[in-house]
Amino acid sequence: MFIAIIGTRLAGKSTVQDYLVRFKGFKPVHLTETDSSVDEMNFPDHAALLEYVTRNWRSDFVTVDLTDPVMLEKFSTRPFFIVVSVDAPILLRYNRSLRSGKPCLHSLCQISNLRVVNSFDTVDALYEHLDDLDLTNAERLRPGWDTYFMRLASLASLRSNCMKRRVGAILVRNKRIVSTGYNGTPRGLTNCNEGGCTRCNSGSEAADECVCLHAEENALLEAGRERVGDGAVLYCNTCPCLKCTIKIIQTGVREVVYNLSYKVDDASAALFKEAGVTLRRHAPPPDI
């Protein structure tokens, strides 16, 4: 397991890390700006850290140095990674700042639905940013069908044990869920994160070595062609690959909705167009 601890200043992040190290046997890892020995658990950049903890995923690591949202998202694709948020009452953090001599940043952003960072030089620039955020979008109160099913696809992806990436899929007909799926090795075989798939665990790019079923495949297999029926829609948090595209077409799905792009998007899109299957991307408003 690899735990990244985030939170407000002077909330006790280092104390939680010390607890995991002292009582649970976790190894602290750090990001430094200078090259350091891996034996010392110091890493010069995020990529080096990600590569190391992936190779040694059976060990337990903890860090307070992962604070970049983009980097946290990259680490979150690994099935052994979790984020723990630590906060404390403002008055308590203020008193700690007085004792330590360090200023305390007062922030309640963790209980908000949307965070607006006003770092603009003009009012017009701020207004433009608020327009981009689409503050009044009704989906902030109640998600639309696309957002609802896409969230369920993302939730399904959390069941994945694939060492390469987590993907989830939801098969829907008439706004009712027919089946769900996530990627991983077939039933009865060793899980991917336990060494069941050579390709995913070695980093090899040879497709014929991979034994993992994709999320879309699992959803289609679970439903079967008879249950797919007319007008079925497949929601997937990642655009289907060619391997899944041909199966989606064959089973009669009429529309595919995805969120994240994949490296073979253009090839998949061409086949879907030829087969008369609608392919569209759904991106909910920012921070939903």
C-alpha cells in the first residue's frame, strides 16, 4: 500500500505519517530537488517515485510530499494507492502557528463543492474564469444522466486490480443499468495485482501477452447479446480500445459515451462511424 497524506497547514500530516511509520511498519518516501539514493527513500521527481513504488507495490510506503493534483491523479491510477486528507479546526491550527512561529493559512476549501482561486489581475479576467467554471450549471445540484452513469463507471473502476490502469464501464438501456464491468484477469485466474498478467506487471507493450479482460468486455459478457437489446448505451470512463470497439459493435450497442481519451481514439472512432455507432465524449462541469 502507498498512502499520500494531504491537508491544510499545521493540521498534523507529519504526525499521521509518524504513526504509520512507528506502529504500522510503513516506509516514508520523499521528493527532493537533488539526486539522491533510492536506498534513502528520496526521489528527484514524481516519475522516479511512481516507478519505484509500482515495482515494490507489496511493500508499504507513506509520503507527505505529493501535493500536486495532477500528480495525485496519475498515482491514483494504481490499485495500491490511496489519499488520506488531514484537517484540523482553524483555532487549533492558529494556536499551533503561534507556538511554532509559522503563519497558518486559514482554509475551508476541503468542505466546499468547488474551489475558486482568485489570482487574477483584473475583474474581467476573474469573470472569464468563472464563466469557464460554469458556476450555475444545474448538474452541481443534481447530476444529469451522463454524469450520473459516468460517475458509476468511475466507481466501478475502483474494483479493478489491473496494474496498468483502472477502467470501469456501465451498460445502460432506457436509462436503466443492464450490467457493469471493470478490467482485470478472468474469473478463477490469479489477480493482475498478484502477478496474474505478465504484461501489466512487467511493462511490456506486447498485446498478445495481456490476459486481462477490459471493463467494456466484462460489461458485455455479463449482459450477453440478448440483454444488450436495441438502443443500448455503454458508458466508460476511458475511450474504448480497438479490441473492445469491435466487440461493442458486434453486440449491438448503439451509443458509446466516454470521458478520458485513449491512444487509439481515432481508430476506434472510425470503426464506430462505419458501423453507425454514436461515439461522444462527456465531460462534467469542472470539479463535479
